[in-house]
Amino acid sequence: MTALPINGHEVISLPAYSTITVTVSGTGAGSIERLGNNPGEASFGVVAINANTSIGPFAMPTRHVIRCSLPTFTYDIGPADFPAVTSDVERIIKLSQAEYDALSPADPATLYLIVG
């Protein structure tokens, strides 16, 4: 884990399919800002952090600024923990978003592809 001091900040690159896990100790607080994919691009937004949280995964590498405003604040980068598949996919169906929303409930053995 990497610790940030009060009023500290750090720009990090998050590899694809990885997460940033933030641990807040006591009254620690801060924020994470997802930067544009290339220098000079607009930010994707800022998330305030005052409790333990995880950000990601993303399908491509991303850049983030982590800021610590109150002590103590640590973060770690690691591969995402994807849940295990517990059943086989028996069929694949293409649906519009409206058709998918109308399902009640969705079949767990079906892989739904939202198109259009």
C-alpha cells in the first residue's frame, strides 16, 4: 500500500482490468479524479472519498489523480477480482435496451447482448 500525506497528491496509471483500492483510516478523506486518456484531455470527473472504496476496473489503461485532504489515506493497485461463472451460457440473444428492461427476471443461462 502507498500512503499519502495530508494535502498530498499523486498521478497514477491504472492498468486495464485493475482496481484502485483506497483505505481510509480514522478521519481520513480525499478524492480520486479520472483524467483524460491523453495529457490535455478533459477530466472524467472527481469522486470524493471518506470511507474505504474501490475504483475500476476499466477495459483499458486509465490515469487518475489521488488527493489526500485529511490523514490517513492509503491506496493499492491490483487486478480486479471478477466473480466466478457458476452456470453455463446456454444461448445468446440480441435485444434492444427496452426489450432487456422489460424482462422480468432475466434468464441466468442466457447471455444478453444489448444492440442499437
